[in-house]
Amino acid sequence: MVASRALATLWLLVASSGFAAPDLPALSDPSAPLAPGGSVQQQAPTGRDPNTTSLFAATALGRGNAGFGMYLGFPLLGVRAGYGILDTVDVGLELDSFYGVMNELRAFVRWQLYRGRHWTWALVADGGKAFFAQTAATEGKGARWLTGRRNWNVVPGMIASYSSAAPLSARLFVDLRCHVAFDTEPFQSDPLGGIPPALQVSTNLPVRFGVEAPFSSRTSFLFAFGFDLHGRVEDSKLMPMVSIGVVTAL
Amino acid sequence: MRKLVLAVTLVVWSGLIAGCQGQKRSTYTNSAGSLALSTDDSLLYAADADNDFIAVIDTGTEAKIAEVKVGRDPERVSVGADDAIWVTNRGSRSVSMIRRGDWREAARIAVGVEPVGLAVSPDDRTVYVVSSTSLESSDYGTLTAIDVETLSPAWTMAVGPEPRAISLIGNDRAVISFFKEGDLALVDLAKREVLRAGTDLYRRANASKLSGTARYGSRGSVFSSFFPRSGNDVVASPDGERLYSAVVWSREERIMVTPNAVTGYYGDGGPCNVGAIATPGVVTTALDRFRAVVDDLTTCSVGTDAADRDYPPSAITTPSVRRPIQGPAAMAIDPTGAWLYVVNRQSNNVAVIPTRTRQVAGLDFESSGSSVRSLVPVGSGPNGIALTRDGRKAYVYNAFDHSVSTLTSQGRGNNAVIVSNDREPIRVASDPIGEGRNAEFYAGRKLFFDATDSRVNNVSVGVACATCHPAGADDGHTWGFPDGPRQTPALAGRQILNTAPYHWDGEFATLQDFVDHTVRLRMGGTGLSPALTRQLAAYIDGLAPADNPHVLDVPTDAQRRGKEIFQMGQCDSCHSGPWLTNNGFADVGTRLTGGANPDNPEKLTRGFNVPSLLSLARTAPYLHDGSAATLKDRLMRDRGSNRHGALAEVSDSQINDLVEYLKTL
């Protein structure tokens, strides 16, 4: 409930801010039909080019386009690079870090399922290997406890984003995931408590709210917040997150 | 396109990193000492040294189903991948092999003197045996490789003096612990050579003391260096990155003149400002550098950054002063490498210690000062442990009770406790009577070994007679007693009851006098009655001498010549009679008149009490202050003075002959 109120507040703030650029001219023909594949053929406005470079919202980069983003926050900082291999499908690499204590190199794929005039929907999946500075046996309330991540992680989910028709309008997004963590470092947390299986699988529920707020046709600010619900008893039950960053076209 | 190439490169790179991380190197074993489990955990094998057999126990029914006679004093047992059972017979210079289901000794293979350490290679083709000394000399021990197919020794190589335990690192390397020196050696099994002798343990553990940077105050008030002794066991972590070895940290600095009225002066301060002058420890060694990873024993007290370190505290510290920990005899590590189980023979318990952190559920080293997550009481004289492969059960062999304790866990996290079936252990035998052993002998043995008996010592000090006289032998240490430095004499095989008076300065006319002084003033015990002293005496008197490779059916020429020189040099004027002492006094010019801890002249007006020379070969170092590392060192030093034998005119080669003779005594 709190999160949804916060999202609504953010939504109103951003929608009423300069990021939406309400005074800019709209697309030349807002009523134009959708292009094949569900994407809107963005037509260059006479005044400013639209910003379509998204890495965290649902909008695909488009075939041949590349984007780069970086963010800083809690508990993670990271960089993400994506490339549009199809009009509606992007792939890329991302490096997440819990400030050096945990570093995860992950690949991602984003498939834009639907793009309407305001709403865009995409299926996403991240996956990668995390490298921890400490072994699982050594670490107490450390990177694993905070992030819920383990040696290998797969994070499928769905993103919904909303933007107005303006070329530099903000892309508000909600990112819902299911984080499946694969622990390949079993250890006995209690002496004589039994040997855990060689592979332990746990699930978490990451929820993100955020906005990519363009300030030019190539670059946007990123603001995101949310939380992770952790399913493993050894981990924190709920971990809030917040980050700021930038996304830009390459 | 370049972007795609970059992406592919990154993915491949990350995959390589992931692949490299998974390599495992050590040869994991789930047992140590006198106990081992079959490969399916259904059978337990216990080596009973008193009865010279291996007890076979069905873990399902917890009943003994067979006993297999082996050689004398079976000490360690190990099981190969093919379920063959291997046993070192310490008293028979041999190794026994038993095939599962065929409950008789299938083979006995001759090895070195007092074989103790034992390990089966992961490929199951070789069994490695560590012997305390070679068949030729007591100066060094040996490592013997036994070919499993031919059941015969494939090769033997010399290692350092008095080796004790072995841990394999894959098929091609081994680590050996040394009993008196307390350090480790790394051996290349393919090249049959010692790659590294020592881990720089002593220097690293005493760095601030040796460099003069140690400070008094909150970072430790004991201003002493400590030497690692009693290196009974070594175990490798499952990932092969680290080794854990058991030691007893033995104080080198002078013990205070004014003994504590409660604890006795053996409680005068141990490493890290905890424990006694002899405190049990766990030494971590990084295998890649073969370097000890230890606390600085002067500055590692609670309140420093010690809590953040990722290895166990180097001194084992009890969670309760009423429950001492002493005499680490065997160690096993769980398959995940998270917990170390230290079997403490002199405190009759098992200390469970986290290996990678000092703060886990149920243990906060910073606040409690204890390194032990669980301290589990077991039976008397435990010397072996085996962990089940599911990580849910541990068995401990109680050598003096001839029983097996079963340890299990209850609860989770902070509430997890380990309990033992201590009230109903699995009994496999009883004390054998005969050959000089009777009920008094066994009762005396328990007194000798028990650091938990308040009659013998103050339990907050937690030292037993066996702490410095392990199994009646000596620990190789020279202690800074208030009257001067005193090297621990061996007791076994020396006919002690016939060699009064006692102590280097002969201040005690009877054993009862000696016991009264030592137990009350030194160890802080309430004292032993004459009846209990008789039990203690019965044990000491019944101790067999250490096996000696120099004792031959037919003496060598050098030994014969040496005997003549012994008489010619008038050594037998003091070292005379069947016990090789006239029980008198002599000033042989060894009294220390200066230095940090000079001998007290008031106690030495008659000189030193002439020690027995029985069992001399394996009791180095020599002299009251341990200043002679070898017998030859002793004889060559100051021999022109003729104060310690008339040796001024004896040639160097005759000295060599004399040494050969002395080693036969």
C-alpha cells in the first residue's frame, strides 16, 4: 500500500514536471496506426527528436540501436549496456555490484510485447553469476543477506511502462520479477545440522518503481526505488532499494 | 558488429572465471584418530589400544558386531574407497589391513618405529604411514608409501623428527605434523622430497614479542612468547585452501615467582591473555603459500580486530571457565568446511569451532571471548572422531572408557545445541588386566590425563599431568620456572619410583611430596590423597619406554665401543645401576648464573639431581635447561673441563661411539 502510494506520488510529480515537456509539439499524427510488431513509428517532430533509449523501462531500443546506463544506490550500483537485435528484442550485459562485496555479471534479454500510445509492456529476463568477496560460510549479514543473491541468479519478469506522447516525456515503469537464486556453496550453518544439498534454490520477489526522465533526445535520468521480498530464511525478509542514474544512447 | 564482439568476449570471460572457481584440491576425510566410518556410514571402526583390536560397530543397531585383533597399541584407523580398513600398530612397527566383512587381519605390513599418522590416497592405490622414527635412527621420522595392490612398502623417505599426523592434498602432496616442534612440512609424494619444512609458525605467532613492538595493556598483558608443542593432528579443509593443526601453546617466558593461591602458577598466563601456561590451540595454514595464518599471541586479546578475522582464534578458548579444554588429540572437519571438531583428550570433550568466522549464530567471539560454538562432554580419554556424511552425527571414541559417544544436534541457529549419549555410550571393551596393568594403573591413568579433575588441578587453569608429559613422554619444552629453566623430563620407561628424590634440583624426597607440591602450588588442585598418589604412581611405573630403533639384538661395533667409553669416561660413576642414576647430585657446570631466568643457587647447593639415562634417545632436548639439542651437542660442549664425565681426552669419533651407546639405553 505504501509502495503504491509512493508510486502514485512519483507519477504525479514527474508527470507535472518539466521532464514531460508539455509545451513541445506532439507527434505529427497521434492517431497514426501502430506499425507491425506493435511498435509505434516515431516520427521526428519538427522541434526536437524524441528520446526512445530505454534500458530500465519496457520500451525496446529497436534494431541496431544501443544503449548504456549506469546507476548508483542502495544496495547496488551498476552499469548496463543493451543492443537491439530486433525491433522489439534487446540483449545486453549488466554488472551489478554491492560496492565490491558482491559483483554480478549478468546477461539480459527484453522482449517488448506491446507498445501503445502510452503503455508499453515487456517480458524481461536477467541471468548471471555473482562473485562474492566472502564465502557463504564466512559471511554473516553481508551481500547475500542484503541482496538475496547467490552464486547464480535468474530473474525473469515483466515491465510495464507509461509515457505521454511528448518526445521527451518521462517513462514511468513498474518492474515485477521473480528472482531465482542458485546457491552452489552449501555449508552447514549449524554444526551437525546436516549437509545442505549441493545446489540450493531460493526465490525472491523484486519490485521496482521508477522513471527514465529524458533531458535530451539521447540521455535520460534514472530514478528507481522498490524492495525485494526474500524467500530464504537466512536472508533479510524485506530489503528496500533506491537508485539514481543515467541512460544514454550509444 | 564491434558491440556484439565485445558482448561475446565479456560472456566468455565470465564463464572462464566461473569455471576456474570450482576446482577442489584436498583429499577430504571425515574421520581422525582412533575412529573411522565405512564408506556407507553403516559401520564404525574403533582402534582400542589397550586391547589391541579394532572394534566393529553397526551404527544402525549401535552394537559391536566383531573385533579384529591387530598389532600392539593400534592408534589410528582409516578407510579406503574400497572399504578396506587400515590401522597403524604403534607398538608393533606395522600397519594392519582388514577387508570389510572378513573380520580378521588380512595383512600386516612392516613400517617404521611407532607408526602413527595414516592416510589413504584418493585413488585408493597407496596408503601413507607416518612413523615417529626410522628403523635406523631416532633422529628423524619417516613417511612410508604402501602399495595397496602388493600390500608392501613401495618407498620410505625421511622427514623431520617425531612426525605425528598426515593429511593428503590430492594424490601428489601431503602435509605432516610434528609432535614436538608443532609445525608442519609439505611433502611432494611424486618426487619424495620435503618441499617446505615449516610454516614460519613460531615467528608469525610471536611477531610483536620478537620484534619488541608488543605493548602491555588492553591488547594483552602476558608478555611472553609461546612455542607450539604437541602437534598431534592436521586436517585439510575440503576446498584444499587451508590446513588446521592442533598444538599446545607453551609459554617461554619466566613464570611469576609468586604463584596464584587459587590457580597455581601454571595459571600464570597463556597466549592471548587466556588460559594456562600450556593452552590448546588451532593453527590455520594457507596451503598456497604454506604459511601460518595465526593471531599474534601477545596482542590478540578480545577487543581488537580479532573478531573480524576469517580463521579460528589461534588459542582455543572455552565458553566457561568451569569447563576446561585441554589436550587436542584429533580433529575432523565437516564436508562443507564450516566446522572444526577438536577432540580433547585431557578435558573429555569435543570443541566445535567455526573455521571461517568468529561470529556465527550462537557464538560471538568479540563479546564472549570464546572461540568455541559448542563444547560437548564425552567419555574419558577421547582420541578419535568420525562424522557421518550427511553431516548430522558425530561419533567419538573414548579410549579410557572403551566406548563410543554419539553426538547429534537439536534446534537451529542460536538455539542449536549438540548433545551426546554420554549416559549410554556404546561400550566395546573393558580394561584388560595383566602385563603390569591393574585397576590402579587405569585409575592412575585417568588422574594423569584429566584436566577436569579439581583434585588434580584448578579447572579454570585446565592442565593435566599429560599436558606436559604426553602419555608419559616429554613435550620437548623448557619451562621458565621460578627456580630457573626446567626441561620437561620423560617419565615413561624410567622406573621413576626407583629414582627419588624428584625434580631437577631434587627438592622432593618422595613422590607424595612431589605430588603435593605440583598439584597444589603449580596446578591449583585440592590435592591427592596417598591412595590417589599410589594410583598415579602405578600408572607412571607401568608406562612402557618409547620404542627405540637403536636397541638391537646384537649391538653394533660403535655401540660396543661407546659402552667402553661410557665406563672409561666415568659416566657410570653417577649414571649407575639398573636405572642409570645413583639418585645423587652433581654439579656438571651447567648451572645458569645469568640471563633472563638464572637458576636459583639456593636450590642447587648440591648440584642437580642426577637424571636417569633410560630412554634417552627420544627425549631431546637435553640438560635441565634444554640447551643441548642433541646428545652430541651435550658431549662436545665444555668436554675439556671433565666436569660432566672424564671426556677431555676422548676423540671426536669416540664421542660418536658414545652417542651411539647412549641412544641404546
